Amino acid sequence: MDTPRTGIDSRLADRMSMAEQHEYLRSKLSRRRVIRGGAAVAGAATGTGLLGSSAYAEGTTQAVPAQSPALLTSSATAHVDGSLVAPFGRHLAFGADPQTQIRVSWQVPLAVNKPFIRVGVKPWDLSRKIEAEVRPLHTAALTSALRAVDQYYLHAALDGLHPGTTYYYGVGHQGFDPATAAAFATIGSFTTAPAHSDKFVFTAFGDQGVSYHALANDSLILAQNPSFHLHAGDICYADPAGSGQSTDTYDARTWDQFLAQTESVASRVPWMVAVGNHDMEAWYSPNGYGGQDARWTLPGNGPDAAKLPGTYSFTYGNVGVIALDANDVSYEIPANIGISGGTQTTWLDKRLGELRNKAGIDFIVVFFHHCAFSTTNQHASEGGVREAWVPLFEKHNVDLVINGHNHVYERTDALKGGAVSKKAPIGTTVHSERDGIVYVTAGGAGRSLYSFPVPDSYEGHVADLDSVDTYHWTKGAVKATETVEWSRVRYTGYSFLAVEVEPARPGQTAKLTVSALAETGERIDHFVVARTAK
């Protein structure tokens, strides 16, 4: 039986890799009688296009989209007075060195000329002006219900900054200058990582999307005054299915809504993202990450920035952070399984060793999308992660692992070899050097919630439960049932993590105080990860 959208055998739909889906979509749409738009629109902006001319070699339908300030326009309206075009969706990221490198990204609803960023240490003196890179992104009409969309993402790399310094910035283009009184309200700020370790806070969650719950979490995160934020994948849900099948489709305009929603936080707090299954969008590139490349500028210091843009690392104070692309090892959703050819896992082993031996680094935090350990009815645990990466986490004594994928909060005891090495009730202290690793699922950022097979158990509402009957994914997307004893805290609600990092002098005890906060502000879990400082 053919699927309504693709016209291919439904039995083959879940067997197509992301690269095969990309080839299918391009081939399907190139057979239509179309107008070659897009390239002319991209040419109206000054900068380097991510997709370049090859992206438009196969002509795609250039439809006139609905008129909205958050939607994109056709080439007929590309030449608009720049004073009438306001930037939106600003978001920051660290470069490979957070002490000296910041990446600023933003969006404009129309093509503009000569985009730039102004930077200075005073909000009234943005004397440093840097040209911005333009990455136009064209999305074809993938279904009859959608229209073709053109989006314009702009990026500026700020290098040679001073550690521990607050900078002010404004983004603009010809006709719109943040240094003028009319645009002064668009000034943002950021602070580079300090040269020496000091107490700081970072936050984390996954599975956000666009919703009032997502907005509420953003507001609470800003109140923590974090030095950076970790997003563990499934960022905006432009692809609501996320099944990695050829029947998946996506509405690119959802990204406009998401970036506008997130701007209040991400314009001042580096927003470090990992990729999830909903972030694979086959139209743009064979690996599904062409859209990600257009919208984000990440450190790019992983094993293969072109193939795995969501795999990278950075250090901040006494914490080393690693982002991974779990689509590469997922048995449940195998559209990109094996995409790295094993290089990601090899790089992870090497990078973990480097961080563990690096002077001044006490803690290693790893974040990625698919859960190593979770008990929800919907996704539970990813066996591919357990097989490929958990042994490396234990080999190098990782201190904290943060996941998304399951839209709840869940936290394990301290684990070694997949079993409880130390029970970790709420409020406990885990000495990661000897006790093992705590795994946290923080997927309650804003998307619709999942469920557990057993009652919730969280701060003030502890359930007396010794074990949970659940499952994990094995090769071939097969569920293997298991009974586990490590599910210590469960909360069916919207929430996020706030982690307070407390350095210490060599030989004394450094701490990560991890708190889970509901969107009401109520604390639902807290524990401490301790380690002897170097």
C-alpha cells in the first residue's frame, strides 16, 4: 500500500536512511514543472550562502507564502528598504574557547544588504563592526498543505575577546543600524567565560518546541542567571513526527516561532544544542542537518563538523562539556545510525581522556538526546547508547549525563555496569570517583508530556518502589523487556535542570549541586555530585 504523501511502498518507508530520504525528496520535486526561485533571493543578501548554487540546481516551487512578520517572502519582495526590516531570533553560542569566542546568530524576515554586528564593552559605544555571514535556506512545498519558504539566517564570529568580560552587541544591516537611537533597544549582551574557576550556574533541558510551557521554562531559566544553557535535542519540532521515516514532513516556519520565543534568553545566554530525532530534516542535506547548519553556529571541534555538527566540546571553569549526536547509535530510530562510521565513538573516547587529564577540569558533563536509562512508556532506554557509550563514560569517570527524548523528568541512582552501585535518594551526595554515574532525563521543556508505568516519585511525594518493569531498544528497533531498580526520581511535568558549580582548591571537594525545578518554580529533586579537585 502506498503512503498518501510519498507514493512509495509503506513497508520501505522505515527502511530508508536519511541520505536515501534526501535523494528521494530531491528527485520527487525535481520532476515537477517548477520555477527556479530561491537563488535570486539569496543573491540579494551579501554573504556566503550555506547551500550555494547547488542547492537550487533542482528547481523548487517558489510559492508566495502567507504574509506574517515571522514568515519569509518570495523574490518579488526581496528588495525592501532595510529600515523596515527588523532582526529577530538572536541566539548565542560559544566557540571552541568560551573565554575568547562567541558566535552570534539571528534571522531577518526578508533579504537584506550588508548585514553586520556591532560590539563593544559599553552599550553606547559599539565601535567594533564585523560583517555577518548570510546562510539562506530554501524549503520546498513538501506537501500540498505547505508552501515554499525562504529563510535568512545571519551569523557573526567574535574572536579575540577578553575572558570574564561583559560585551554589548547589536545586529543590523544596511538601513538598520543598532548604533542609532531608533534601533538602540535591540542591544544585547553576553559575558565570556572567566580565566579562573569561580562559582557559576548552568541550566539544561530537552524537547522544547513552541508552547506556553516552553516559554514559562525559558523565563525561569533566565531567573537562574546561567552562564550557559544545554539543550539536549528535539529543539523546535518543525518535524512533529520525528520518526526518521520518509513519511515525515516539516514546516520550516516553526523555526521562526521557536527562535522568536527563545530570544529573551538565548540572546544573552549561550544556547548550546545537541541534535535529536526531530532535528533530522531530510530535504536540506543527506545527513538531515542542513537546516541545523543554517540556523546554528556551534564550536565545530568534534570528529566531523560537516557530518556531525551537533558533536562538539567546550570547557567552562572547572567543567568539561561534551555534546553528542545519538542519532548515530540509535536502534529505535535508525535513519542516521552509523552515520559517523564509528568516528564519533572513537573521538568520544579520546576527548573524554583529554578532559579527565586536563589541568583544572574537575567535572565532565555529557549531554545528548536519546536516553541511556529511562522507564517511560513511550521511549524508555536506548540500547545503542548503552552499548556504544556507557562503557566509555565509566572508563573515564564521567560525572553527569543529561538526556532528553522522554518528555518527563527522571533520575537514576549512581550506576556502574548498568546496575545500582549506590542508591541516591533525593538530597544525597554522590562521589562520582567511587560511586558511579548519575543519569538525568530532562525532557520536560515544553512538548506534550509522556507517562511512566509506575507512580511518580519526587521531592515531597516519594513513592516506596523497589523496581520498575520497562524495556530498552535493541537492534532492528526491537524492544527488550527488563526490570530495573535504578529509577530513583520520576516527575510527570514540565521542568528543567539548574546546576550550581562550586570549584575548590586542589585536594578539597568540588561540587555540582543539581536541582530540578518545575515550571511553577517548585523544586522536585536535588542531589550533589562531589569530586576531589585537582
